[in-house]
Amino acid sequence: MNWDRIEGNWKQFKGNVREQWGNLTDDDIDRIAGRRDQLAGRIQERYGIEKDEANRQIDDWLARH
């Protein structure tokens, strides 16, 4: 699946994002609004990881969906 589909169907994927990254708040998820760069930034903030690691996690998550 490509990111354009995630972005276009963000409301459907919110639950999956919450399951994967439970430290993200509802407000975080609403502000992300399907933007990958915003998701990576919030993951970095909430989990204290580097940008490369956040992007790797997103790629892994994307491959499963």
C-alpha cells in the first residue's frame, strides 16, 4: 500500500495507528491528518527516537497494511 491511500483514508487508519503507537494522543492523531512527516515527528517526540528509526517503524507498519 502506498502512503497516498493512507492519507486519503486517514479516518479508517486512525485505529491502526493508535494500536501501533499507543503513546500518541487523539489530538496527535487528528493533527497528523494522514501526513507522513507529521506522523514521524510525533513518533519521535513521544518515543524519544531518531528520525530514521521513526521512518523505519512507519515503513514496517505500512508493509503490514
